[in-house]
Amino acid sequence: MTKREKLLAKARANPNGLSFAELETLLAQCGFVFKRQSGSHCVWLSPSRRAIPVQSDRGRAKGYQVVQALRLIEDSHEG
């Protein structure tokens, strides 16, 4: 099992259990590109050029943002 597959499994099992660094690693490994940062929000672009803003909550990823990222990841693999 690759690191990407492990992170995807961890995110799906517990969206609130991902660190912010793990979320950013997952996005990068799934083909997302870091676009910019504005304040605490980091904006990433999906392979289909859809933007997703994410932000750290004391080093943790926000669960709802992990769920949004998972949806974009799944959409990009279907198309």
C-alpha cells in the first residue's frame, strides 16, 4: 500500500483525524497544485482546475475540508 493509499484510507475512515500536513501531502500526491495563500487559507487547485481552500486548525485539518477534498479527488479520478 502506497503512502497516498494509506492517507486516502485514513481520511475516509476519520476525516477529523488528519493533520494539516497530511492533508497537504494528500492533495499534492493526488495532482493538486498549491495556488496561493491568503491569511490562514491555502488555496489548492484540483487537476480539473477547481479551487479548494484549506486551513489549519492548530495543526489539524478541518474535517469538512477533508470531506470536500475527498469529493474532488474522487471526481478527478472518475473523469
